[in-house]
Amino acid sequence: MKTKLMMITYTILCCFGCTMAQKKELVSVSFDYSVELINYRLAVTVEKTGDTLSGTYQEKLMQKPEIFTFTETDFDELAKIVAQMDKPSKKCNQPITDESREGTFTVVLNSKGKDITCEYEIGRFSAERETNLKNEAIDLIKRWIDRYKGKSEIRIGWTRALPVHLCFSVHAEPADLVEYLGEFVEQRNQRDDMCGGGESGTHRWKALKPGVVTVWSIESYYHLEAEELTKEFEPCCCFIIDENLNVHYSKEDTEAAKKKFKQRER
């Protein structure tokens, strides 16, 4: 009898929990923050209206917000993070680091047809658990943006051992088809109190116009100028930029460019 009563109680609690969970649905998440020590700023809004998902991001002041896409599964993953967040906490001083973010983080939930807005502070005055969840949500959305931007970018991967003794020289032609965005470090395996380790990342170019782009990427002990790269070294790969400015690797053009270089060497 006691076991039966416990089962009934457990069932009621489970049903009650499900009902409570279903009362609030995530409508939108928006944030606007800066990292002063590295002069970085990002403003983002993602929202769901019915079955429609939409996202915008802005990386510079006065810049027109750009649209990006994400999936229903992405939004569900974000909702799971937000569901763990309590009401905005009282201010609690946290130590400042080079990556400390300062700004606002806003969540809109819908309960029984009514929108509920929760505004959180991003920065050193947030409680640790709240800070961790906000950062988890921000980093998740940043990965969506990076994935979307990757469709219109040429990305050449690299890896190197630490400490760094070699450098990469890169170049893309025709230069008017792309804009070089720089070198991005995406993974680093090194402890502050130890020597060695390694890091990896990408060199990136943003597509500007349709066409075929040839890329050179050479690892050496000194920096090579573009003219030296194109005359003395074999190109590493070619990409096609289509009319929608989406980038596609071209095996055919890559093989043709390599063959042309080898014939020139003879």
C-alpha cells in the first residue's frame, strides 16, 4: 500500500512538473555586450514567432544588423540553457579578466499567451551560476553565427606547435573577389605553467564577388610577400564563389592551378 501511494505521488509530481515546464516557452534571447580590454563588441537577437526562426547580429556600432539562420534543434538547445536560469540575481562582485563581458542579456518567455521579460546584467556583478549560464548561451549563439558566416567565407586551416617558431604566409587572388579577415585561433592546448602544447585555427577571407579564387598558404620561418608566394610556390586550393556569395571548394580548379604551376617550373 505504501509503495502504491509513493507511485501515485511520484506520478502526480511528474505530471505537475511537466505542466509547469509547459507553461513557459522561450520567445527570444537578445544580448549586447563588449569586452573592453580587447576592444570587442557584439549585439544579437534570436527569436521564434510561431514556426518562424530569425536572428540578427551586429559587430560594430552604427553597423546595419546582419541576418543569420539557425535550426529548430538549435533553438531547443538554447531553451534548455535558459530554462536553468533563475530570476535576475542581486549584484555580486566577480574578478575581472581579459575576457570579462559587460552588457545586457534579455530573455522573453511566453506564459499562457503573455510575454514575460527577464533582464540580466552581463559582467562582474553577476552571480557565478548565472554568469556561467549566460556565457553558455552566448557562446552557443556565437557558434551559430560562425557556422552561418562560414558559408560565405574561404577558410584555410592550420596547426602549429607552441612556442611558435614558424609563421604562415597566405594570399588569395583575384584580390578584389575577397576580403582578408585575418588569422583565427580556435583551439589551444597549453597550460600557463608549462611549455609546449599546440594551437590550431583558420585564415579567413570574406566573399565579395562571384568568381574563382586561388589561395596560397605556406609555413616558413619568415613572412613571404604575395608576389613571392605566387611566383615561387604551388597554390594550395581553389574556391568558387557563386552568385549568392556562397563558397564551394573546387577540386577541378585546384588540380588545374597545381598543374599550371608545375608546367611553369619546367
